[in-house]
Amino acid sequence: MANAGAPGHGLGGGLLYLLDFAVHHFDLLRCVTGDEPREVVATSFRPAWSWFAGNTAAAAILTTAAGCVVGYGGTMVAQGFETPQEGLITVSGERGTLHLDAASRVLLAAAGATRELPGEPVAEGELGRGLAQFVAAIRTGRPPETHVGDNIHTFALLMAVVESARARHPVRVADLLPDAA
């Protein structure tokens, strides 16, 4: 039963998980693969135990320009083990599997062994790094690492997933970009 007093009640037209969490995972997907998703098939749903109104879980299959097929699933109401907001991310390829765990460790399983990959030190901290890049972009006029010209592709991907989840059919991401003809 939906809790009308629960945070997020009524937000996002019933697509709270996709709009609040998954968008960041889709942005990470684009960054990690260096590839652009071309088509998505998705569903969004509300697990029976959810204390939020609306859909708090989603699953999608994304196909990229290079032909990579990505399976995505997530929820903001997981039972049991708590999932960090960043998610638990696993990327499998022909030479091994990378996994981001709940402690923000990156593990590589390859050639029969698993090892932790060292993180890149960020002396000024993540927030400080982002602010420094923002200030440098303003001062130099160069685009920041994350800018609207690039983020429009993540937004189009998110809207394609939302449309696919609502209409229950595949959606081409390019059809939702401003220069789509």
C-alpha cells in the first residue's frame, strides 16, 4: 500500500526511480563505455513492499552504437542489503568483469583471480574537484568535463527509457535529440 506521507509521493509522474537515480547510472554508462546508447527497451514498476508511491524500480536493455548490449536493473527500495546511491555496478566483457561494490571499491575479476583496483587520489575531494573544474571552465571558456552539450545525450537516453517504460516498446534515442529529423 502506498504511503501518501512518504518522501517523494507523487513526484516524477510515477517514475521516481528513473528520474532520481537511474539518470546518473545512464550518465556513468556513457562515460565508462565511451559509447552512445542507440535503442532501449524498458519497464518501470512498483515492488509490492515499496513505501513510495509510483514506480521505484526499473529494468532496461540498451543497445549502443558499437553493438554492445547492456542489461540494467535497479530499485530504490531494495530489501536486505542496503544499496549505496551510486549503485552496485558490474561491467562484464571478453577479458573480465569490473564491479563497484557498496564500499566504493572497484574489483577486477580476470584470468582466474580477483583484485582491487586502486582509486585515483583526489586531493581536493570530489566536491572540491568539481568546483575547481567549474571555475576553470568559466575562466578559460573551455567546456567543463560535464556540460549541457554532452549531458543532452544522457537526458535523451533517460527520456527514451521513460518513453519505452510507458509505451512498452523499443525507443531510438536519436529520435529524442534536438537535431533528430
